[in-house]
Amino acid sequence: MREKKSVLGWVLTFAGEKKRDYVASAALAVLGSLCQLLPYLVMARVLTRLLSGDRDLIAYLWDCGLLALLWLTRLGLHSLSTARSHAATFAVLAGIRKRGLGKLARMPLGDIQARGTGELKNILVERVDSMEPTLAHAIPEISGNAAAALATLLWTGGWPSRPCCPCPWGWSSSR
């Protein structure tokens, strides 16, 4: 007897066809998250220089430019990640619908009439569409947010082994 696949296993079968796109989307999300963390390092450098009395306006302007560049890079990476995951998701959803319609074509007419067009439309349209947020958003956002959390833990040395100091080159936890 054949074991019945769960809904999640069935969806992942279709998503596996676009695994390369989902991996690329997750990688772009991870890079975007890192670009979201780097401004904290730049601001820590600015604060360190300010507290040490540095009055080099050109250096501060370069740092402001770097902050703007990091922000724009993060925005671009997030947009590319979202576009890539949506393209993959819509292809996956189209495949699910095509297979659903193929199955519908093979069903006995009595079963189709017993269900009604509203129920069939609900299955082929609404229920398939309800998978879009999970496939298009959860995959890249979870990977990006997990990478940001991991990078923060690695950078701070983990809590509570060292206070969360945003300026590793200016202050030390051993003082």
C-alpha cells in the first residue's frame, strides 16, 4: 500500500523543482541582512572618532556615504531576493494548478458534479493562492533573519560571555 503524502510534502515536491531559485533568493536575503548590520559597525566607528575628539569632516562624510551605500545595497538585495522568490513561487503555483486541472480532467463526471464548481474553484484558486506567502516570503525572510541573528551572536561573542558592545575596536570587555 502506498503511503499518502502530507500537504507539506506535496508542496515541497513542487517547490523542489525551483530549488535553485529559492536558494538564490535565500542567499540574497542573507547578504541583505548583513548589509543591514554593517551600518552599526560604521556608526560605532563614527562614535569612537567623535568621542576621541576627531574633527575630520571629510572622514565623517565618507562614513555617511558608506551608510547610504549600505542602505541602498540592502534595499536592492531585498528587492532581488523578493523578486526571485516570487518568480519561483508563481511557477510552483502554476505547476500545482496544472496538475490539479489534469487530475480534474481524469475525475469521474459524477464526482465533479457532486462537489460543485464553487468547491473546485476554492481548491484550485484560493487554497493554492494561500501557499504564496509561505513560499515567497517565509523562505527568504527566515533565512535572512536567522543569518542576522547568527552574525550578531558571532560578532558579540555570544551572550553573556561579553557585553553587547557595538564597538569592538574602541572598548574591550576585559576592562
